[in-house]
Amino acid sequence: MPLFDQLSIRYKLVVLLGLSLGLGLCVSALVALYSTWAAERQSSLRALHQIAAIISENMRAALAFQDAQSAANMLAPLHTNPHIRYAVVESENGQLLGQYQAPGTTEPAALAWRAQIDQRPGRPGELHEAMERSYHYVIYPIDFDGKRIGTLALLADNDAMYAKMRQFFVLQGVASALILASLLLLSWRLQLIFTRPILQLLALMRRIGRSKDYTPVLATQRTDEFGELYRGFNAMLQEIRLRDEQLSRLATTDTLTGLANRGHALATLQAMATRAQRKREPMGVILLDVDHFKRINDSWGHAAGDLVLQDMARILQANIRSYDLAARFGGEEFLVLCDGADLAITTDMAERIRASVASHSFRLAGGQVLHVTVSLGLHVGSTAPETALALIEAADQALYRAKQAGRDRVEST
Ligand SMILES: Nc1nc2c(ncn2[C@@H]2O[C@H](COP(=O)(O)OP(=O)(O)OP(=O)(O)O)[C@@H](O)[C@H]2O)c(=O)[nH]1
């Protein structure tokens, strides 16, 4: 069913529910129709029986005396019932005593009915009734003193029965249409119970696909499978969010010192430089290098060197402003980006760092205390466009001069 497959889950459920409820309604309507038809059929035959019983009771004397005139008089009032179309009274030996034909009845029709009555199954003179498509009839035996003296055959059309059936059919149709409309409304309400949570999840999934914001938002008190689905979805979002954070931390952080790594520092420098140029503000770049670091490694081991680098990171963090960035730029080389800082502020910051390092006691795992110095080169970006690499290059030249000038000092471009 390709068309059905293409329908949204909402309409699929409405179609399925509507079809099942509609089918139930059709079956019950057919049952009601059949029962009404059977009841009408029974009641038509019963009514004809009652008329036949009354006429037969009065017809006894006419039969006993073979009085055709009396028989005709007794049949004549039948015209008050427009549905009785034909009646015939015969004596026991089959002799016709009286006959009635409703006004408008043609002779061929009367003859056909007569033939139908004569061909009835069973023994002649026995009580018999039959329901045909367009008429029904009763053959009623007439007894006198315990002896069969004749029979009365009464035939009536089915017009009254069909009129009632038509009326019932119209009523049933109207009721069925109303019920069907209510059932469709009910199907729509019912499908909401199932589709609302699914569509909510779908909308959230689409929104996350667009925004990439994995913050869990589906709060629910539900205790059913949908509640479980919501909670599972929330847990999954939470996990993705944590992993995202972890991944971006790993991608931007130096694992030894916890400072920003080289890649993150360069990207931040580029963004900071662009912003500074747009706002026509200065920005400071400080490049610093641990003096004679190789000696520390060689004398105290690589682990001691690592410890020094970690302490160095802490000193840097302690001496920068919240909106500056300290990064590990290479082995024992660090970069500090000072947002909106002019030469005076940058120089002051570099000097503060140098002095903090020089006065710091680097305590090794074995308890030994080292004193270390750093050389710093700084450059303050002008308002003219400069690439991140050009800014670093300039700071590096200043650093080179600091090293050349004897280390433990700050040089600027
Ligand atoms: N412990 C440790 N050492 C590192 C790391 N990265 C680089 N190094 C070492 O840092 C040292 C850098 O030495 P050099 O480039 O010669 O510079 P330096 O000894 O500091 O001398 P100057 O810079 O001229 O004062 C090398 O011995 C590298 O092996 C690291 O992550 N941990």
C-alpha cells in the first residue's frame, strides 16, 4: 500500500481506527436491519392470521349452508384494508364459495395469486402461510363440529412492510452517518494520545538537528513507555552534550598544563585581532620562554620539567585578566593574549609575570626547590590589519632580543 505508507502516522492511525470503528458500525447496522426485517415479516403474517381467524369464524355458517351471497358479504369489508389484495373461500371439496379482489387488481394478477395458493406445499386444507418477495398469504382451514368444511385464503401485498423498512432504513442511515462522524472525531482524539509524544520527539529531534543544542528539555511525569522513551532521549542528549564538551575541551586544551593549546590560541588571536581592528582598539601579544629549560630537564629529569611547566601555567593564570588568554604555544613557550591592552598595560602585565616567576619557588617531587626565570617579548597590535602570524612573529622577535640581552627580561617591538 504505497499511498498508505506515505501518510503521516497521524493519518495512518485515523484511517485504521476509522475503518475498524466504521466496520463495526456497518455490521451492527446490518444486524439491526435484518432483525427489523424479520420482525416486520412476522408481524405482517400475524396480522393476516388474525384477520383470517375472524373471517373464518364468521364464514362457518355460509360454508355449512353453501351460501355464496353471505360469503361475498363477509369478504366485502376487506376493502377497508388497502393491503389485502385477494381472498378466496372454498368448501372442503374445492368448490369456490366466495372471492374478493381489491379495487384495481387485474385479472391476470388474481389468477397468478390463485395459482400460487393452489400450488402450496403440504396437504390441502392445512394451515399454511408464505412470504414472497412482493406479497404474503395465509391459507386458513375452517372447521365445524370437529369436521373440516372449507378453507379461506387471504393474500396481502408487502407495501406496508416495505414502507416501514424504508423508514427504518432512512433513520438508520441518518443515525449511522451521525455515529460515523462521532467515531471519526473519536479516532482523531484517540490518535492524539499516541502521536502527540512521537511528534513532540520528532520536532525536538529536528530542532536539535538545526541548532546542535543538545540541552535536554523533555520534562515528563509519564510512567508509560513514552515516559521511558522521553527519559531515554534526555539521557542520550545529556551524554552527547557531555561528550561534546569533553571533545571540545580535548581539542582546545593542552593536557599537561590545562591551558589553551596552540591551535585554540591562534584561532582566538585571529578573532581578537579582527575585533580589535574593527573597534579600533589595541591588543597585546606576549610570548614567553622559560630560560635554560633544557638544563632543568637534564639536571632534574623530564618529570621535574613538567612540574615547572605546570607551575608556570598557574602563575600565568594568576597574572592575567578574566578576558585575556594564556596558552601553551610550544614545548616551554607560552603565549598571552591581552584583549584591548595598550603598550603600557601589556608591558605591565609582562613585567608582573616575569617578576612572579622569578620570585616563585618551584618545588620538585623530591622536595628540592628551583628558581627559574623567563624571557618575554611583547607586541601591541596596531589598528592596521595584521594577521595572527604577523603578530606572533613580531612578539617572537622581541623575545629573541630578550634572550640575546641576557634573559629574565621583557622586550617589546
Ligand atoms: N619536561 C619537558 N620538557 C620539554 C617539553 N617540551 C619540550 N621540552 C624540552 O624543552 C627544552 C627546550 O630547550 P631549548 O630549546 O634548548 O631551550 P632552553 O634550554 O630553554 O634555552 P633557552 O630557551 O635558550 O633559554 C628541550 O630540552 C625539550 O626537550 C615538555 O613537555 N616537558
